[in-house]
Amino acid sequence: MSAAQAPAAIPSPRRITWTRRTRSLARFGREYARHRAGMWGLAVLLVSIALALAAPLFISARDLSAVTAPGSPRQAPSLHFPLGTDAYGRSMVAVTIWGARISLLVGLAATVMSMVIGSLVGLLAGHFRAWVATVLMRVTDWFLVLPTLVLAAALASVLHRGVGTVIIAIGVTAWPGTARLVRAQTLTVEARPYIERARALGAGDWHIIRRHVLPNVMPVILAQTTLTVSAAVLAEATLAFLGLSDPTRVSWGTTLQLAQQVGAVSAGDWWILLPPGLAIVLIALAFTLCGRSLEAIFNPRLAAGP
Amino acid sequence: MLLTGFFLFRVLPGDPVRTITRGRPVSAVQLAQLRHAFGLDKPLAGQFGDYALRVLRGDLGTSYEYRTSVSRLIVQHLGATVYLVGTATLVAAALGLWLGARAAWRRGSLSDRLTTGLALTLWSVPTFWLGLVLIVAFGVGVGPVPGLFPTGGMNSPGVSGPLPVLADGLRHLALPCLTLIAVVYAQYLLIMRASLLDEMGADYITTARAKGLRDATVRRRHAVPNALLPAVTLVFLNLGMVVSGAVLVEAIFSWPGLGSLFFQALTVPDLPLLQGLFIFFSASVIVMNLIADLLYPVLDPRLRTA
Amino acid sequence: MSLLEITDLTVTYPSASGPVLAVRGVDLAMDEGEKLGLAGESGCGKSTLALSLLRLLPRGARVAGTIRFDGEDILTMGWGRLRAVRWAAASIVFQGAMHALNPVRSVGDQVAEPILVHEKVPKAAPRRKVAELLEQVGLAPSTARAYPHQLSGGQRQRVMIAMALACSPRLIVADEPTSALDVMIQAQILRLVDRLVTDRGISLLLISHDLSVLTSACDRLAVMYAGRIVEEGPAGQVFSDPLHPYSSALAAAYPRIGDATARRNPQGLPGDPPDPSHLPEGCSFQPRCPVALGECVRTDPPLWPAGPARRAACVHVRDSCPGAAHG
């Protein structure tokens, strides 16, 4: 027991967990990198988010104001305005890049909302059996079959028009898919032997959910989140187009709505139509590809399980 | 179901009566009379009770805007919607399921990657935008290319004689149908592909190959019938998406169906009409799912009670 | 000439960490009417070997060597010829008939299918043949209308056997045909298979991890370990007098009737089967071998002759049989 014979220091539990987590994160990163489509999607997303965040640096309020717009309305593409101008004379390039801010914001916010609701419902329905689960699942199933857009549009129409409304409308209608998935995964996890052991040791409901179920359900939620963002961005565009969002905020949907209102469609002003739409397609596709790669990585692992 | 529909439209700010009488000088007494006529002065529960009873009798209320019974409006516009949506869904289902099966069977090949890539892209396209693009491209014409298809409506006035009427009708059907098919078939393709990929690893496929069957025969007679089951389930579950798409397409192309009705009701907001349409949509989706439940035992002998 | 001659068969699967050898240079031969048993633990490559006989491996697998069936090399056959050979010349009875049968088609349809493929007969013709086949395996002809989920495990296995006999093949490969069944049913099925192949003079390649099953049913026995054959010989001799340490362990795991001490003391083997992607140096059995020598880590022994119609891949065999070193 002399000092010279002191054993090598065993790292603290926190350090062990940290090392384990960073290692599995690195492993996950390597595995993700093998999916070409997912990497492409990720690249697009990073570039888009960077552009959206950096937009105020090179697009001034003057460029976006309907009153002090730099160009004349509805000009076809030219050297000065590579994508032409919109109904107010604003450069389409500026409008498209700026529109990313609202569209992405709404997409992400609505997704967060629907993921939270969906995960909560799914966890509760999976964890507590009996009538609570039955009621929750009935409600979920019913919401699942409803036409989401119809519901969202109806909801948004009765509330005050604006960005917040759109977020709420999407958030409230997109959660059933997640709930179903989370519930299925919760049931799978809770059927595993170590949950039984945890209960026998006296673990309460909250503890089981937090320490055991949640970490195992997270991958599913993550993959589903990415796919939901894609749908949310599409939904935002649609609702804005239907006139349910705030027309003074520039988003891809409102740009298109404006275009239709001023008759750009019937006049064939394709340069007003294409950029916002293509941007939507690009972003939605990027999120979808990432989501599918995540699913591919997580699913076989979930099937195995500890 | 009724509960949600009812409360959705009742629990909202904005006085419906004021909306109708907007812009017209109306005395307080008349307002009160109108309120009474519409039953808005009774407590909420009472209103719901009334409503429920009326719905059971087939009376869905009276539209604010049109002043005719909602039921009658629905019936009037039903035919056009069924015509468009029915055609589109059938084609989309046939196309999507067939291409999805082919893609799965040739997984990883160039044709698979192209088909799946195209489907993923089309799935990320906002329906209304695709409609607009098609209108501009084929309806209005871009640059020197003239518009080939009409930009809206179901028929042109002033066309007579069976053959010209048929041709005209088809020309009008083409673009909206194409839009709807494009977005819906992508969903079906992805579902069928995933389902068939799941089946392809099964042991009975190896048995079938060992028997000396051609690859195409194995796919057709063994893999696909088994893959159809989960695929069909998901197809029916996603009917809500088809309804949403139909609403948008009808709105864009001024197709005189339930979708346009809904779109116009949104702008007012015409509450009884919205409520009635919402209930109708939900009911039809539920009915379709019930039909699906009847269909499954036909497809899967394991579900037939011996 | 032998009915089946496998020469230096090697099967490689692609994997995330590089190619994995599932079968490493297997030589095997079977005569007409012979019953050969193939024994080994899970993962040793037995099923891969069985599937490769009819080129049924998944797309990424690479196969090298030759498999001669009745003189023709299966691995280089044209596609059309291969399809003709499948089932009509050699058929397979798979393990776990619940999943090996199509759940949405009737059993009768599935038994009739190979007949319709290989013989140009009208659609309704096989019905009588199907009824005959079902009777021969001990099932009522009315079973033809049933679906797989309506039958018991034993019944499904009988259907698989009837199906395998449908085109009167010359060779039947039975891959773990009884593993998923109760012991009583196992015995029934084995007796049935034995009777059917003997009556018709069909060659049988019986694959199992259960040595006791193989010994009673087969003329000759081959033991497989880590993708290679490690011993081969007449069934009774291999079981009662194994030459390779692995065969000894396998045989000792099953208690013998009449041997009182064995009944209470079945011998297990420590350790796990090797990971095919990380095979040990030298002899692949050496980490678990109770009689390993120093040189076992350096050399991977080939199959040395060890008596009439016997071979074993162990240095002890080489040392104990003079002249074997030149084998």
C-alpha cells in the first residue's frame, strides 16, 4: 500500500461516458459519410442555412421593400438582374435568398412543435397501457388519416393570418406520424428484459422513460424529424400560397402567392415562378435525402438492439 | 369526429355574422336576428347538439356565402372531383406500384437509381407549384412555344358534338390530372419499393428461385403479392394526402369540384361550408379505410377466418 | 463417375470490413444413391455450400472452383441450362418451412409449381401428381388447398419434402430439415426422408449440426469447420472413432446409449466458432483444440488420407498414419 505501488488512475465515470459517446458519434459520422445521397443533402442544407443566416449581410432592406425596389416590375432576366424582377421590381435573387429565412424558420419551428407533441403522445401511449393508451391511439389514428393540408388550412383560416399561425397549423397536424412511430419503438424497447429488471429494482415510470426509453427512441425521432422538416417546408409554401400567412414577410410561399395575385402566371413570367419553387424542391429534397440516410443507418441497428 | 369539426370552426375569433354583413349597413336588431337564425346565440353545447342532430339527418347547414344548403353544394360539385381524383389515383397507383416493384427488383442499378431519384424529387415538389409551372409551360406558353392546353375549367364553352366535347374534356383534364399523378405516384412508388425490398430477403424467394423459375416470374408470382399487402395498407392510409393534393390542384386549375369549393370557403371564411366539407372529407377517408379493411382478406389468406 | 463432384469450392461474401471467406477450398464427391451427411456448428459454411450447389447465393457472393453435377459444371452453366437443372436434377429442402413457403399461396399450388415449370403440361394436370406426393409424405390430399399458416411445423416440412420430390430429382439437399421441429416429429421426418430416397435411389446430402441425426441416416459423414472439411469417412466410423479433435468434440457432445458415464457428462467444447473475417493463424481449430501442438499455429493442415475412404485435416493424422504425408 505504499505510494510507489498506487494503481493507475481509473478515469472518472463521466470521462468514460464522454469517451464512449464521442467514439460512437465518430462511428456514426463515418457510417453516414458512406451514404452519398445523404452527404449531398447535408451539403445543400449547410450551404442554404449559411446563406439564409448571412443574407442580411449582403441584402439590404431597401432591396426588399416594395416601395424602394431597385428594378422595374416583372422584368425578364438580364445582366443586371440575373433572375429578373418580381411584381414589385425586387431582384428575384434577393427575394429567393431572403425567402429561405422564413421558410426554413417555419419549417424547423413547426417540426419542433410536432416532434414534441408526437414524441410525448407516443411515449405516453407506449409506456402506459390501459385506457390512456387506447384513447391516445384512437386520436392519433384519426388524425393520421385526415387530409393534413385540409386540416391545416382550415385551422389557419380561422386564426389570425401570419407566420405564427402557419407554424401552429403545421405543428398541430403533423404529429400523428411521429406519435405512431415513437409508440411502436417504445413498445419494442419496453419489451426488453432490462426494463423488467429496472422495474424490479424499483425504478419509477419517469426514470424508465428518461434513462432507458428515451435514448433508444432518439434515433427514430431524429430520422423522423428530418423527414418532417421536408414536409413542413412544403406545407409552409402551400399555406402561404393559399394566403394564410403574412404577406408582408418574404417567404417562398408568399412570393408565389404574390405572383399569382398579380397575374404573373397567366402572363407567363416564368422567372418569378421558378426560383422560389426550385428552392423549395431543393431544400425539401435535401432534408428527405438526409432523413432516408438516417433511417437506413438507424433501422438495422434498432432491429438488433442491446 | 363531429366534435373536432365543430369546435374547430366555432372556437375562433371573428364573428361570422359580421363577416357576412361586412360592408352593409345593418342595425343591431338585425344583427341579433341573424344571430338567432344561425343559432349563434345559444350556448356552445347547445349549438353542438343542434348540429349533431342535423348532420345525422343529412343536413349540413347552410353556406354563408352561397345561401344554399351545404349538402346540395357538395353533391353538385362531387362529380367533378370524383372524375379528376378517380382518374388520377388509378393511374398513379398503377404507375407507382409497377415502377416501384421494378425499381426494387433491380436495386442499385441505373434504372433503379433514376426512377427512385425522380420519385424523391417529385415528392419534394409542392403540388401547387407544379400545377403553376405546367400552366405556364403548356397552358400559356413560354417564349416561342405556344400554349397547348387550356389553363382552367373543365370544358370550354361553345363546344358541341360528342367527339369534340370528348376531346375538349380530355384536354382540360390533362394538366390537372398530370399534376396530381406526378405527386401521388411518387409516394406510391416509394412505398412499393420499400415493401418489395423487405420481401426480397425472404426464404420463400430462395425456394422459388431454386425451383428454376425465371427471375421475372419469381418477382411477379411470389414477391409482389406479398409486398402488395403492406403497400396497399400504406396507400389507403395516405389517402388524406391525395385529398389535400386534389384540393390544391382544383384550386389552381379552377376545376369545379369540392376542392375549389373548399378553397373559396377559406377566403370568406364560410364556416358552415368549411365544416361540412371537412366532415365530408374526413368521412370519405374513413369510409375508404373501411373498404380497405374489407379488401385485405382478399389479398392475404392469413387474414381470412378459416 | 460420381454424381456430384465439388472441387476446391471457395465462396466469398463482401462485407463492410472486406471480403469474408465462407467456404475455403472444399472438395467433396457423392455417388449415385449415396447418402452423405455434412455436420458442423452454425456459421461454418454448411448452408452456403448447399446454396452454392444450385447457384442460389445472393448477388454479391463470389464463387470459385468447380461443381460438377453429372459431368456438367454448374458454376459455368448457361442461365437457361441452370434453370432446367434446378429442381429437376437437384432440389433442396430448406430449414424452417414457415418462411420457406410462400404465405399467400396454397400449398398445393406451390408443390405443383416446379412440375409446371419443368414439364410442359397444362395447368390442371399436376393435381393428381400433387395428391400422390402428399400421400407419400403422409398428408391427406385435401391438404393441397391449405395455406402454410394453417399447417403445423411437421406438416409444413412434409410439404417441403413432397415439393422436393415433385420433379423426381437425382439429388436432394436437405439443409437442417429437422432443426425447427420437436424431437418426436424429427424422428418421423427423418424416417420419411430415409425411406423415400432409398426407395427411389435418390442421392441425399443431409446437412445438420446434430451428429446423432446424421449418423443414423447417412452412409458417409463429412465434418465442416470454419469453411473447410476437416474430416470425412463412413458415418459409423467417424462417429465412433473420430480422428480430428473437432469431430471428437462433436461426437462427445451427444450422450451414447449404454454408456452410463456419458449420460451424465456430455462434453462441451470451450470457446466460440471463429469469426470468418478474422480466422486464426495456422489451423483454424487450434485456439479451441485440446491437443494442439506448436506447429498448429504455423500450418493449416490439408486433408490427409487416414485409412480406406477416410480423410482428416489434422497433424496428428499425418503423424500417426505412415505414408499419409504424401497424401
